[in-house]
Amino acid sequence: MTEYHLRTPLSEGDVQKLVAGDLVFLSGPLFTARDKAHALMRRVGSPVSLEGAALYHCGPLILDDRVLSAGPTTSGRMARYTDEILGLGVRAIIGKGGLPGEPFQNRAVYLAYPGGCGAAAAEQLRVLGVHLQELGMAESLWVFEANEFGPMIVAVDAHGKDLYQEVRRSAQEKETY
Amino acid sequence: MKETVVEATVRALQRAETSLPDWVLQRIKEAAARESHPLARHHLQFMLENVAIATAKGLPLCQDTGLAVFHVQMGRELILDFSLSEAIAEGVRIATRVIPLRPNAVHPQTRQNSEDNTGPGMPDIILDYVDGRGLTLTAFPKGAGSENMSLVGMLNPADDPFDFIVKSVAKRAANACPPLFLGIGLGGSFDLAARLAKRALLNMPGESQEERQLLERINSLGIGAMGLGGDTTALGIKIEKAFCHTASLPVAINFQCWANRSATEVIQ
């Protein structure tokens, strides 16, 4: 378990060196997107460049320009978009619960932020801007400046290792169905 | 009197969103102390830090401030000259502005957001009548991450309901922000089982031998905090039962994330 402190946008080298189980703290711009933003981007494209980006599955609670609470949402709901989102240059998806690992091979990592920890996350984020605001507070594409955002766990790496999958498999082996 | 209920609703939501009940915190602390997996220990400690930050700052501990679910125990001798559901809805609207809460309630098809966490059927009020003339109101904001993993199984009476529960938890736990609290509804009908499961979460503390055995079996799965491996997959289980049809075996599992939020206000 190695600990990394990285800056966004992420390089190919950043992604290659991360191994499932490592701890990561990110600084620099983060982009949020969840259900509605993904559906809209599929139709009309992204309003921002996502080259090397860290995309955060998050529907924050914001007051004016202040981040009040901003933990991760369940990534599984966005699983149908993984391939095309990574195709836009995204190098890290941040969320909770995981995503199928295959689209990440050789190009990106999945980082797990502790679920439910919105108040702690808010202390590490400030608002830089917002897009797709017509989708409402939770569904907008927020641009945050992250300051040592973490601890996140590399749950799916670019080398084919998926921690969620391993845990699920071993749980199923313990109970024979 | 209506104002009293409105104000109690706001106060209950304020506490529920920014802190956790002592017994919930205690169970997380105990799980952190005995956890043998480093990643899971990390997560559990971060969760406790998060609650401390939220409580100190008076901010929602999770950005998913939930759907407005309330449990009301109303004295049989109490006569109200106003709509209880309207008073609670008014409290939810005020709480949304002042705490503030994230506007979460949307039309199921158009997905139009009411922006105030109310709408047809919302808030959801579970009402019981009790002796006396008091009114006890519990705010139980329910986040979608764990609610989305919940399910009802209409089993064959020959099936083992505990196998179904363990199998479902193994498959779904990671998305529901474990370590979990599990409300189980056993028996009744399709919808009664689901209601029993929600009531099980509301009734939580204290486990029977049957519940403890199920808890041990679930924790032996090794799913752990946030589904990345660990000793504690569930922090509590409650089973509520009702008689069912001789041809049926309904089983409902209501998942609740580690942030098992609730707060109660008593009005005399």
C-alpha cells in the first residue's frame, strides 16, 4: 500500500504507477457529474475538456459558492457511460461502490472516496465554476479545486485488478449457493 | 399547535442531518477498534472524523440529505385541528432552506425537482397511535445509496429466507455504504414486508439470538467498510415479523448505510 499525492490533470504515467490498494490524495481541478450530466453529455458532448481529468461522481450540497457537503454517490448508476467518458480523456473516476473494471484497462483508475463523508470532503474542496446548472444543484457539472482530496483508495487499477470484484468473489466462495 | 409541530420537524431534521445517535457512533467506534484490515480501519476512522466535522460545523454529514421519512407516535387522546402531514411538510420546506438540505425530491418520470424536498407522497409519514396525549416525531432521512439496494423477495415457503438475505447482501452491500444496518421484514404480504423492514430500521437497538447469528454470518463474508474488504459488513440487524399466507414467504431487506441518521422530538 503506497501513498500518492498527485495533481490533476493526471498523466499517463500517474495512472500506470497506481496499483489497486494504494492510497491517493488529489489536488487541482475536479469535475463532478452524475446521472443527468452523463445523459446530457452523451447527447451533446462535454461543456469542458476532460483530457487527463478526474471525474467525481458526486451531487454536492452547495450554498452560494460554498461547498457544504460533497461525498461520493454510487458509481454503478453511471456504469453504462464509462467507456465513452474514458474516451473523452478522463484518467480517474472517483466515486463509491465501484464500476466494472474492463474499460479501465491501460487507460484509467477508479478511486474510492469514503461514502457518506460529505462534511469531510467539503473541507477539501472549493467551487471554481459550474456548468449545466439547468440540471439543478445535485446534477450540475461542478468544477472544484481540490486540496489534498482524500484518502482515496485505488479500487480498480489500469492493470486489470479490481478490489470490489475480489471481495465479492471471496464472499461468494464463503457461502456456497 | 401547528407551529409546534413545524418547529419540532425542523429541529429533528437539523439534529438528524448533522450528527448520529450515540448508539450508532458507539457501534462504529467498536468496529474501528476491532478491525483487522488496514483499508477498512482507515475508512471507519474517516467516517468518525466526518461526523465530528459535521457536528462541530452544523453541516450535513452526507451530501445526500435523503428523502423526508418520519415516524410519528400520536397520543390517542390528542385531537389536532390542523393537518399533521401539512405541518411536517412545512417543517421540511423550512429545513431545506435553513440547514440547508439538498433538494432531492423529483417527479418519478419528468424528474422535475420540487426544490423543497416535498411533493405528492413526500414527506412519507409512518403513523402509530399510542396511549396518552403526547406526540413523538422522529426524522429518519433516507439516502438513496442504501435505499436503492433494498428489495422484496417473494420466496417459496420451502426456501430459506436467511440464505436469500445473505446472498442479497453479498451482492449488493458495496453500493450501500457499508458497514450496514439491515432492516428485515419477514412475512406479511408484498407491501407489508417492505413496511416491516423500514420499521425494523426505526426500531433498531438490541438483537435477538436469531438476529445475532445472521449478523455473524453476514460479517463472515468479509465485504467490510465500503465493500473493499474487512471484518464488519453490518453493524446491526433487526427482523420484524408478521403472519403470511400459507403459500407465501415474503422477505424484505431495507438497507441502511453506516450513517444511520435519526433524531426524535417529543411534544407534550
